[in-house]
Amino acid sequence: MLEFFQLKTIEEVLALLERFPVLAAETIPLQQAWNRVLAADVAAPADVPEFDRACMDGYAVRARDTFGASPGSPAWLSISGEVAMGAVATQPLAPGQAQRLATGGMLPPGADAVVMVEYTQELGDQTIEVYRSVAPLENVVQRGEDVTAGTVLLRAGARLRPQDIGLLAALGVAAVPVRRRPRVAVLATGDEIIPITAAPQPGQMRDANSYALAAQIMACGGDPQPLGIIPDRLEAWQAAIETALAASDLILLSGGSSVGTRDLAVAAIRSFPDAEILVHGVAISPGKPTILATIGGKPLFGLPGHPVSALVIMDILVQPLLAQLLGLAGPEPPWRRRVTARLSRNLASAAGREEFVRVRLRLADDGLWADPILGKSGLISTMVKADGLVRIPLHTEGLEQGERVEVRLFR
Amino acid sequence: MLEFFQLKTIEEVLALLERFPVLAAETIPLQQAWNRVLAADVAAPADVPEFDRACMDGYAVRARDTFGASPGSPAWLSISGEVAMGAVATQPLAPGQAQRLATGGMLPPGADAVVMVEYTQELGDQTIEVYRSVAPLENVVQRGEDVTAGTVLLRAGARLRPQDIGLLAALGVAAVPVRRRPRVAVLATGDEIIPITAAPQPGQMRDANSYALAAQIMACGGDPQPLGIIPDRLEAWQAAIETALAASDLILLSGGSSVGTRDLAVAAIRSFPDAEILVHGVAISPGKPTILATIGGKPLFGLPGHPVSALVIMDILVQPLLAQLLGLAGPEPPWRRRVTARLSRNLASAAGREEFVRVRLRLADDGLWADPILGKSGLISTMVKADGLVRIPLHTEGLEQGERVEVRLFR
């Protein structure tokens, strides 16, 4: 059976990814929630802070008692007590009085401002001089000023950063609903592929991709499940895909898309009754012979066996699929992992494909330069030397030396 | 005892961090090495590839047999066999012959180039037409072309990315020497601090910092060890520091540096015979009351209790210390986690301190803008709204609306 597949553009493939549903939520302890993706909006259950408190070390005062105070003409206040940390300030502050308190301390009734300790001097135990006037509410965080009860603070789809974790802790959220980490099965295919601990005979290659892909899956917040090396026989591929379907959310067939094996890949995928091949060939270089299929609603990518092509496809196509499965809100903002640099030499482009060129960044006196890395796309060492990728758009003849280009930085 | 400490600049503090030694190395399986820091140079034990191989699907040929070939005047070659994947190509290629092979396949003796399958047509089983000439070595990766035996490929101090893991796998490096992850003890101090699951009474605050700091430690490649909430008593602090010294590489005292407790912190640190306080106050805002000490050669940071100040100090000072302990090669390059944007309003600066202002990034038609986030520095919600920090240098009066500023992006 001869089949013709039309190359799809990157945008067409990205649009197809939207069909795959977001993974289920799970609730985990806050300690483990860093870098996970929130599965529900979080609203503040109460005001933060729950009381008016000092945000500087110093003295609680009535602001009007300090009006006009200066080093030449200080205000004198009598010390009527001290607010201990963690204690309820019960003793009211009368006019002309001050009470010591530290950052975070509760304002006593009657006080409406805090004078920083730097602008005071104690005269014995009973009196302070104040050298600067404070306005009402100065150096005070009012009840609800940080967070008002009921406000939605973090939205579903946010990746939790350290400060987000801190806010959740401040709100008493000890268990957080997050998306399950996508389990990603990695099947290395090819009769020439051997375990990395084996010594290759001529014609054989070590299984670099299982390791590189697993690392990239981790970098994207997924949980890699390497299923080993699968020999190039239909039954072996069918069995491996069946195992992977049962235990994972996404299947990566490394080396399942080149001329030698793509018929095998197509046959193995088609042997499942609910399979559909969505993409067979993408207008991208490197990485053209990429397959995207769905089996029983689960996505499967057939990746080129070339490590460089596989890593580029991971970055350009598989990472967005993982973001889709995680329910990440929106695409990565354009200022993340992107820099602008000038290209240090001309780059020609193959017609009809988007090209991704490996570049190394170099900071010179006249700014940041992107040096294209020469070498065939099969050489993994070129990826190791590179800091990122420059995209040559589809309908251009290439890029010129000195042109400003956007560099997608590697993780 | 009254003591005077001179505020140190950020650069002075960073210079002091260099005294702390790099942690020991450990050898771990390659599967776990992603994002770890290499502890030794890795040289290639052998050539990669170890044989001349095809980097395209097609036919192994003698290049000269294709010279002058075109669609109008194809070259005819006889098919003398096929090189199976993973097999040694033993059958020599005679002039006028071609052998089928796939990407990665070994070149047979006598062949010096590969014609891509796209430029050929099979005429029966025995003959192909070739429509394009190939140069010698075209579509061939020569032995050692990716990596030559003995070349140093990855240097000690490199953080391992997916492609680096792939290269190590290709070289058969199944166990990797990396730096131990820094164990970082986090001690939350303060009588007003309560566990996050408790309901705060007036005057009390939940322990947000232990969680936020732990997340930031993870983001920097460290291993957080939260040691709980320590009451404000000298013996309690001494005991907690002693526990931390035994089990960790770096101690963070959250809330141990403000007016109310800094004497306690200094006393607790000084009670250890081999302690030295290196820094007591940094010319930075927020985060001025920061302590850096060494006890028996181990570093200790006293961090402000304000979550925002603590997180800023983590980013500006503690992260470089973790990089030092990890032996990370060089500072983070200036194109990492940095973007240039225009400031949307004037920012005044306090004299004598470097200020770090929280900003949110906004992409408009006329480019990227940094919107300063208003609100007192004690409000953790301001960090949650922000994408990064803008630095106002020490000896400036501030920054002007429309000025181009560098934004340090949060992780």
C-alpha cells in the first residue's frame, strides 16, 4: 500500500496537540509542590495579615504626636510598654505614648503608625526622642493589605515558583491540587541500537536517545519511563506500544520515523483498532520525518533516530504537548528562554522547511553574537557546543550576517 | 557590648563567598545526572562514530559514479546488496554499484558517499537511477567526526543538560562524577511564627519562609532540610545550629537578622568557638539586615524574616553561594534569566543602597515594558505578581520612565 503524506507545518502540528486532554489532578503536600502546575484557582481563605502590624522595627505611635518632629526639634514620647513578638497587643496607646515593637509585631489599640528605630533615641527607660514625623499608616501593613480574603491569588495552570509556595504557606494551604506529572514512555527502536554499557561493534550505536529524551522529559516536568531497546520486528513494537499504553500518558518512539523503519512504525500503530496517524512528516529541519499519532486517545510521537533531530523535535513539538497535558496556562511568554543576538555569518535556508540552526552565544564589546555551529545534523557534539537555536522562518531565503535574530535558549 | 558593623556592598559579600570550598564529588547513574554539576572533565574514550556511516537514508555509492547525474541524464547503478542496520558492511562496493542503507548504517568498503533516496528511483530490483551527483563524503559521517577519542567534551563545573546526557550515553559513560547536592538547613526563628497548619492568633504569622526558601533551594540544585520553628531563646538557637552543623553544608536562619533578634543571632553564632561573623548588614534593599557567618568553615546566612527580603537575598546572595559549593563554572552568563525592557514609571532610589524593585513584564505593540509593582516590601503578594527584579545601582538617584533596564527573571 503506497501512501502519501503531506508535510505539516509546525503551526499545524501545534494546533493538533490541543485535542489531547489535560491530565487529572492530584493533591500533594506543599513541600513537594515547587515547579508543579496548579490544577485549581486558589483564593485567599482569610486576610493576610489578619491584624495591623509593623513592617519596620521601632515604636508604635500616634502619627499626630510626631508631626513637626525633626533632629533640631524632636518629639518626646513616654514609653508605655513593649509588644512582644507573637503576642496580642492589648495595652492601648494613649496620646503622647510609644510602645516598642519589632517588624511583624501587632499594633496596639490607638496606634496608627510606626517610627523606625533609626529616627529615635531612648532617654533612659521611660522616654524617647523622635527625630522625624510619620504619616498615619507609615511603616504599618494593614489587615488584608497583602491579601484580601476571597481574592484569587494563583490561577489554575500556573507553574508554582518559590514565592507562590511562600504565599500558599502564608495562607495555610498545606496540600495543593496539581496536575499529575505526565508519564512518558520512551521506546528506543532499531536493530543497531545497543545498551550504553555495551561496546559497539561496527554498525552499532549506543542508545543515547533514551537518556537524552528522559532528561528533556524531566526538564519539562514529566516522568520518563524508559522501556528499553525494541528490535525492528512488528510483534516486538506492538508489544512495547501495548505496554506503554497501559502505563503512560505519552509514548515516544525514538528512531521510529526514518525510511528504514517508518513502515514498521505505521504498521505497528495501525494495528491498534483505535489508532489514527495525524502527522507523518513536518516541514522542519532537522526533524522532518516525525510522526504524530493517537492510539485510544493517547498521543504517540515517532521521533527521528538522530539525537540532534530528536532533541530539536522535543523542544519544538513535544514540549508544547507536555504543556498541554499539564494544563499550563498559555504559551511560554516570549521573554522566557529567548535572547536577541546578531548573527555572525550568513545562513542559507532549505526551501519549504523551517530550519533550526544551533548557535553558540558570545558576548563581545559590541554586544551579543550568535555563532552558528557547523557540522552535520547527526553530530550530537554540535548540540553540546550550542547554547540555543535560531529559527529560519519558512518563506525566507535565509538570514544575513549581522542580522538580529532571536535565540531560543536550551534549558 | 556595643558593636558597629559596616554595611557591605553586594560585591564585597560575593567576594567573601569564594572562601567556602566546593563540595565533594559522588558518582551517580547517568539516569539521575540531569541538571547535576559535573565534578571532573570528561574526555571521549573512543571515536564517535567508530565507523563511517550514513547520515541520510539512501544508497552507498562511489561519488565519482554520480558525477554529472541530473534528472535529464541520470546515472544508472546496479544494486549489489543492502547494509542491514547494526550489521557490519562486509561486502565491498565495486564501481558502478550501489548498496541500500538507512541513516546510521555502516558504509561498505569502497563506498565514499550516500545518495539520498529522494534523488533515486529503483528500476526493478537490480538497478537505480540517480538524479543528482554527490561529492565524496556527502551524507556520510566519518569515523571520529562527531567526537575524536581523547577530546575533552564536557568540563568540570558544567551543569548537565539533556544533550550533555545524550553525549555521555553515546560515549558509554553510565556513571558520572558530580558534585554532591548542597544540604541546606532552614531554621525558622521567631516566637510569633507558627506552623502553616495552625490558625494564627493576632500577632502570630504562619511559617511561609521555610517553604519558600526550600523551594528556592531546590530551584538552585540544593537539598533543603527544614528543621522547624525555633523559639527565641539562646539555648534553642544553639541547639538548632548544632544539629544543622552536623547534617548540612549551609545553614539559613530565617528571621534571625532583624532588630528584635539580631543580638540573639550574634550571641548564638559567637557561642561556637570557631565562629566568625563576616557580614552584618548589606547595602541592599530589601534585605539590609542580612548576616553572613562561618562556623567551623561552614557558611551560615541570617536572613530577614520578611518573605520578600528573604527571597531577594536568596536570589542575589545565597544562590551564588550554592553555585560556589557546587563548583559551577563561572557566573551565570548574562543572557540567562535576563531581559531588557523599558520602565513604565520613574523609580526613586534610597541613597547608599542597591535597590531591587519587583516588576511585572508586559508585551505591548511598542515592545516589552517593566511595570513596577507597588506595595510595601513586606507583602509577599507583590512577589507573586512580579516576573522579576530591576536593580537600581548604588550611586544613582533612580531610574526614569522609558529608560531601558535589565530585568532579572525569577526562576
